[in-house]
Amino acid sequence: MRYLVTGGAGFLGAALANQLAADGHGVYALDDLSNGSAARLSPQIQFTQGDVNDIPLLWSLLPDVDCVYHLAARVSVAQSILYPSDYNRVNVGGAVSLMEAVRDTGVRRVVFASSGAIYGFQAEQPVHENDKPNPDSPYAVSKWAAEQYIHTIGELWGIETVALRIFNAYGPHQSLPASHAPVIPRFLQQTLTGGSVVMFGNGRQTRDYVYVSDVIAALIVAATAKEVNRKIINIGSGSETSLKELVTIIQRVTNRSVNMIHNQQKSGGVPRLVADISRARMLLGYQPLVTLDDGLRRLLAEDARFGREAAGNKGVQ
């Protein structure tokens, strides 16, 4: 098959594109490189730098594509609060532009990488796809709106669509910006450099951390699975881990002691969030294979950034 991966130079996009190419498929990758690196892509992948809102560019990439993976997005909750118009333009507008181009070029299926952040606060856990969304940030709103556009345009024009609500994905090469970094690479960096781990809230808030290879496995199956049209499917580990438990595991896998600082002035987000993955098991044959312990060990072994930090701080216990 032939695929287009938007956001194909990002954390998940590059991992997906590389796996598809390794499996023998033809792969195009589109990315504006605002938060990705084309250097991580396999030479077999045809990379184009560009904006997902550029419909003529999409027309040029799509004519022989069987399925589009739409991963292009702005992804920081904190930044979305500051710049909601940018998140609307990229995350919502980009989804609409893509669906227009898909309609015009006859692509059969679109797989959308949505987010578990859409659920927001839910009194009952784990969260199920039928639970009413309660988004609490412009980022979450943009992902929910994009879901609605993709499914609605798909219904109107006979395009198969499926949205995977991905929870807290982590793994090698995840972005580590100076501000608002994802929690796992941030905690690892703080631990390995001998710094203090800064924990927002009380540390009892829980999340569902899912390793990148499990996410990629689900995405790949979603391109060809039957009975998934117009479906929303949770992709997580199905396991609930508090921030305090995460720090304990990080100390174990790094063999480092952590100086933990609690910042009670800044919200730690919703108190609990974990995925019900029964629908993914039923429709995709999905079974997460990597535990959090094993995933963190793989991350340390495969991501050179953390290897350098660990080597540079030997003796810091």
C-alpha cells in the first residue's frame, strides 16, 4: 500500500513512517518541521516540507495514496492556552484542509491521531469512548473539533475515517522543549542531570502512559481493519500510574535518587485519566506489550540524549 503521514517528522509520525517503510510500503511524509526532524526518517520515505493547510500541495501528494495518517498538529496543552488561534488554525483547519484534498483525490481511508485529553475530568474511570467529552484546554477542544470534521466530511463524501484517541505516549526521540516538556522525558532529564524533579499538584494525579511501539502497532492495524469506519478508539496501556509512582519507577530504572519539589501553585491537571481499551482489543486486536518499567528502560537505551546525560553524571546518586 501507499501512505501519506502528515506530521511525519514528529515523534509519533516518524516512528510510524519508518515502520511502514520497513514493512515494504510506499510512504510519503509531510511536515512543516516546526517540531520535528526529517533526519530521523528512513531514506526510503519521500519527505516534503510544507503546511498541512496547503491544499494544492496536498493534491500533489495524494493521487496514488491508499490511506492518510493525519498526525500533523500542535500538541502542547500549555501553549494552546496562550495561542488558541494557532491551535485552531493548525489542528482544526489542517484537518478540514486535509479532508478537502482527500475528497478531491479519492483517498479511501483517513486514520486520525486524536487525544485522550478530549475526556477532561470524568467521574468514572477508566474512560470509555461513549463518555461525554469534557475538554479543558484549547488543545483538547481542537482535537475534538477535528474528530467531528473528519467524520462528518467522511460521511458526506464516502471516505472511511477512524480516530484513535491516544493517551500519554512516550518513547525515544520525543520532543523535549525548554518549557512545557512532556512529563516522562522531563522527569528523566531532571533525574539524570542531578536536578530536582518538579511535580505540579499533589503528585497523586494519574495518567495512562503508553509506549510508542504499542501506539504504532495500533495505527498500522487501523489502516486496514474492518468495522472501524466512523469509530473512535482509545489507545493506551489500560494501566493507571500516579506521578509519584512514575518517579519511583524512574528512580528504579535509572538507579538514581530524586530530589522531588512539589509546586502546589500550578495545577497538575485532571486527578485521574486512564483508558478503557476494550474497543481497541475488539476492533484492532490491540494488546499493549510494553510495561512502563520496560518502556523506560528501552527509552534510556535507545535515546542518545539520555545516554549522554547518564554517562556525564556517573556517581550522582
